[in-house]
Amino acid sequence: MKILVCNAGSTSLKFKLYDMPDETVVVTGKIERVGSPDGGLFVYENELTGQVVTDEQKVILGYEDGIRAFLDLLTDPEVGAIAGVDEIQAVGYKTVLSKDHYGVHVIDEAVMQGMEDYMVVAPAHNKFYMQAIRAFQKIIPDTPMVGAFETAFHQTMPKEAYTYSIPYEWTEKYGLRRYGYHGASHSYVRDCLNERLGPSYRAVSCHLGGSGSLAAIVDGNSVDTSFGFSLQTGLPHMSRAGDIDPYFIFYLVKTAGLTLDEVEQGLQKNGGILGMSGVSNDLRDVEEKAATNERAKLALDVYCREIIRYIGAYAGIMGGLDAIAFTGGVGENSNTVRDKVLSHFAFLGINRNNAPVKRGEICCLTEADSNVQVFVIPANEELGIARKVAELYL
């Protein structure tokens, strides 16, 4: 079964074609600077033959143009991997949020309306996925579109984990509850932990990247997570504030004289690591400056402290801790963050080894006798989505 996974960003498209259930990656594609008249990077690679098509200044004015350009190569007699688009049996998406749709769903108008209804909650995500889905529906209308919603993995949380201490009628009337996100990433980590630890364990999955979240996992099921109703909560993100006192907003608008739009911009675009450090929304830049820049050091310390706080809290909720897994761009690549976090849990009996972290490989950072096993697991959200789509049809 051929499943195409599409990842839509504000100015980018990424594609992976899988042959399921073998989980073979057949083709990958990447398009950057969508919408720019100056063009951007376009890369198509047939993983089976090694053939690569690259254009560093290909002008792609919209999602439909980009999708058509990718599909043209996918079905090309020389570099393609399939004879026609009818061989694509489904297109899967890492969709984020749709009102009343929180699992894996074939995307119909009700699902799209749910995404529209929650546009204000996930504006940086829903808008672009909806555009990509509409483009695919226009180009290959007979092919099912499937949304593997980021909330799906966290549907196993107990009620006390997702209920907010607000008037209960708000919960019932408006659906205000903790949903959790990064489900594709956390569920892939879960799959990897299942293979290494067996069916019974207590673990914290740390997805650390441009945005970050932690998930408490017991026996393969999410029991808590740091994201809440929206993606603006939890850890400090690279540009988003994460957890704050909600009365900041009332104070800034009613007393300080800021507009609601200014506050939203500050919390969503100019907060987090960028806001604290004043250096960058790239943690690599902040780490580089931390030795000589007090605010950069503060941002790094706050970031790591919040990760530590969540891990400690989740260990208490789960009644113990058997494993910690780091994933995402920061989780996989920042020795500084991992070392600062893990240094606070030596009391749990973590016995580190000296094994190097190898890019693209699952690595264990602890000895066999360590009370808590620590892993670095390269993110593979696309495979997680392909698996979920395949479950619907195989």
C-alpha cells in the first residue's frame, strides 16, 4: 500500500511516500520558500534508485503548484517511482486540531469545519494544512485524505489530567480542556520504547525543538502532557511563551495599555527563548552566547529548569520512572540541554555511559544497570503518521 505523507508549513512542503506495511521509504521531497517570487530550494529523491532532482531557485507560488511539481516527478518515466497517482492509496497529514475530531480521521467537510472552528487556537498550523488538503483534493479527488491529529495519542489521559479548574460549564459548552499535541512524535517514541522495554514501563518523552512538549507514558499510554488546550502552553518554546500567569494579559491590556493584538504577538512570536534571551529563536545561537551573555544564560537555565520540573512532576504522577527519551531537533542534538537536565536526576540512580550520540540512530545513554534508562530517539513523525493511516486500511 502506497501512503504519501505531507507536512505543510507556512512556506514549505515536505513529502514522504511509504510502501506499507513494510515501512519502506520510496520517495522524499522538500520545497522551501513557497510563495516567494525569488524561488527556493526544491529537492526530489527516489530513495530506491538514488536519483535526485534539485533546483535551488525553483519558483513555487502556492501549495497547488508545489504538489503538482512533486507529483509530476513522482510519476515521471525516468525518475518516478509509480506509474500514476492512482497508486497513491491515501495521503496522510500531521494535522493539529479539529473541533470534535481528536483521533485519526478520513478528512471530510465535517473535519475541515472543525479545523476552521479551532483556527484561533492553532492559527499557525490549521491554516496551512487546510490549504494543502484542499490542493490535494483538487488534484487527486478520488484519493482519501487522512488526518492523524496531534491530539490522538493523548486521548488516553485520565479525566483529572485533562480537566482545568475553570467553571465546569465552560468545559462542557466550549470544550476547554487539555488536549496535548506532538502526538505523532510521542507515539513514535512510545513504539521505540515498547521495542526496548517491553509492554510495562513508566517513561517521559521529551520532544524538544522549535516547540516542545513532554508526555508521561505508562505502559505505552499517555497519562499526561505539557501542552494544554492550545500550543501556546507548557515549556518555553523558541518563540512562544509557554506557561504564564493568565492575568498578565488582563494587566497588559487594562493597565499597561497594550492592545490584545500586541499581547498576542508578544506571547506567540516574540516570547519564549527569543524573548528571554534577546538573541535568537534558535537555541544553538543562545547556547553559543550563554557564556558571555547573561540573558542568553538565563533563557537556557529557564528552559532546562522547566523540563526538569515536568519530568519530576510526571515521575510523581506515574509513581516512578523507568526511562527518559529525548527527541526533536534540540533533544537529539543539544548535549548541553540533555546534560543540564539529567544532572538533576542523579538521585534516581541514572548511570550514564560514554556512548556518543550518533545522528539518525537510536542511542542509549545509560548502562544496563541504570535505574532509569535514557534514550535519544531521532524524530520520525512521518512514519508514525504512515502507520496510523495504514491501520485504517490494512
